[in-house]
Amino acid sequence: MKKIGIIFIMASLVFTACKKEGGIQTKDESNVIMVVGNEKLTEYELQEKIDTLPAQYKDYSKSEKGRKALIEEISIRKMLKQEAKKIGIEETESYKKDLENVKEDLLINHVVNKKIIDGVKLIDTELRSEYEKNKENYKRLEQVKAAHILINVSDDMTEIQKQEAKKRAEKILTEVTPTNFNEMAKKYSEGPTSKNGGELGWFDKNSMVKEFADAAFTGIPGKIYGAVVQTQFGYHIIYIEDKKEAGYLDFEDVKSSLEKELLNRKRAEEYEVWIEKLKKEYIKK
């Protein structure tokens, strides 16, 4: 079995949502892709499976290769299921025992989901209170947004080659402007960011080598740094696009991660309280 097929099977969920029409859940039996024994594999069923996949596999399943792989694995599952029924697996004691264990696990999962996962909610004021209480955890260093053009230099280059690289960088510096920087970076930069105009995004001083950081953080926003900067990687022409003073991350910037953290903590606390309550109800001393 192909590796990607195994990934699809593991990523799939047992339960999938049904299409709703007029408030009644229905399954679309049209658009049959293939017939497997006594079952049809439809476009609707395929989409159901795609909807349950993690994002990275969802994207792959939209490609022709991914679609074929997923169709193959669904058809294999149908064949194996029908073969199991044909040879009487459902009547074996081992199957019945495993089925009861699965039912027990499902019951437990559903009651925990109902009481804890779905039952515990957060309101915005709780999140804001948590943010203010722990604001020191959300400090932000001074940041710069910059782009660069890199002319590579390596140890195996001769001194003449290194000097030529420096001269090339100095010539580019005389020609580049904030307006044409993106175009010039795509044309001349020898670094991995050349394809996106040399963009480096936002970074703090600790994220870059010292020579580069010193230049970027002393430069003026909206201007090209006035000299070619040499680092271990080569010669850089730096465009300082913007700066942010040191401060705190905004509430909206941390809200999503804070919500997950606080929700997990609150659910864990509620779960412990709930279990203790159940012990008193079910365990007789």
C-alpha cells in the first residue's frame, strides 16, 4: 500500500457530516465515481472524507494525484469491509469483543465532549483579564521590517572575486531606491529572499547577525541604509521599511493562543471537579 494512502486512512475520521436539504439530513447518491462490490463511491462521500482531513492533506487531495490516492484508499476500505462480512468476521468472538471496547471508548469520548469540551466556554472579558494579569509575558522587543539585496561571498572565493562582489554591491547601492527596491532585489539579489523582492519581514535585533542588525536598527525607516553592509554571508544593501518600538504585543495578537491555553486549563479544572462529583455519585464505600 502506498505511504500516502496510509496517511489518508489514519487522517480520516469515523464520523462525517451529512448534507442538509430543507432541514433533513440526506446523502447524495448521484455522481457515482465507481462501484465497489455492492457499494457506490460517490462524489459526496469523497468530499465528506476530504472535509475531515487535516489542512495539509486537504490541499493535497485537491490535486489530481491526491484525489486518485484518496479514491483508491476509500475503495480499498470498502473492499476490505465487504470481504470481512463475507467471511463472517462479524460473528467471531474477537471482533465482538473489540467492538464492545470501541463502543465504550466512543461513549466516553462523547460524554467528555458534551460535558467538558462543548460545555466549557470562555467570554472575551475572561481573556482580556488573563491578558492584563500576565502582560509581562507578552513583551515585545524593538522590531524592524526590512528587505535586502545580498551579493554572496564564500571562503572558496579569491580576494579578487570578493572585491568584485563588493564593487557590484556598491554599484547596486547607487542605483537602488525605495521605489525600485523590490524589482532590483529580484534582479540582483543572490539570497533566498530574492524571489519575493528581498523581503525579510519583521524581526528583532537578536534574530540577525550583529553587523546586519546594527545597520537595520540604526537606519531610518523608509530609506536605504547608506552603506553596503558586510556579514559572513556577503554584502547587503538594506532597505529599512518600518520600525516598532519595544512594548507589548496587542491583545488581538495573542488572543488566539491565549484562548487555547486558558480553555485547556479551564477544561482540565472542570474535568477534575466533574470526576470528583461522579466518584461521590457512583462509588459506594
